[in-house]
Amino acid sequence: MFILELTYTAPLERVDALLPAHIAWLERHYAAGTFLASGRKVPRDGGVILAVAPDRSAVEAIAATDPFVPAGVADYRITEFLATTVAPVLAAHRESLPS
């Protein structure tokens, strides 16, 4: 499982101009089953996405297609973790520790 942390690198006016395209991008990845949760950080200096993918390179490739990235309004920090304990709603995404 992955935590994608976005940090805005441009004024909110530039971020807001790209928000419809960013939301459409999020919706595509929710429909594909890759994104599990997302939202703005408080204070509003970026956002967070909880994602599942086969490996880190797949998540990096997805993050690179966020309209925020080529426009230069956000940077991504990606953290991989093993979700060994999950709420029942996330049971399908429970992971085991490597042997």
C-alpha cells in the first residue's frame, strides 16, 4: 500500500485552476481500484492519497500523470508500507510480512 503526499509548489490560484482536471484524474484511479481515499491536507498546502498498486514504479507512473505535476504546481512524496492490520472494509488489501 502507498501513501502519496502532495505538496503544492505554486499559489492556490494556479492549483484551483487545475482542480477539475485533477479531480477527473482521481476519479479514473478510483474507478480502476487504485485509489482508496484522498483529500486535502489541513492547512491546505497539498493533499494525501491512499493507494494500492503492484509496486512502487506503478505508483510513481500514476503520480506523474496527475495534471498538477506537468503544470508544476505540486510535488509528490511516496511512502510504501505493509498494511498488515486493516479495518474490515480494507480486508482485501491486507498484506503479510515477508518471510
